[in-house]
Amino acid sequence: MATNQQAKLLGLTGWVRNLDDGRVEVLASGETQLLEQLKQWLNHGPTMAKVIKLECIELDFQEYSDFSVR
């Protein structure tokens, strides 16, 4: 999955999963600047993706050992 690869490239931790309605849900932890880079990437998505809307919600820090696909 492209989001998984992008998050790992940026050194972020957390997870990504596809929802039944076609949306993608991402929870990412890391440095603010790197999270912003992921947010910019998500706004366009990988080739062939159709991003209609990006919604970001800031949560309290959650620690993960890596980035995974759920």
C-alpha cells in the first residue's frame, strides 16, 4: 500500500486501513514537520488515486513501534 510506504519513508509510526466505503483511515505519529509532509502527500495520494477530501484530527500522542497496514 502506497500510504504505508510513504509513512515508512518519512520514518513515521502508526497505521493505515481501508474502510468499506472506500475511504482510507490513517493514524500517524512522529515529528510535526514529517506529519505535515505526509498530510501533503495524502492530499494528492498515489498515482490513480482520487482524493476528494482530506480531514485531519489532532490526537494526543500515541506510541507505535512501526507503521503497519490494518
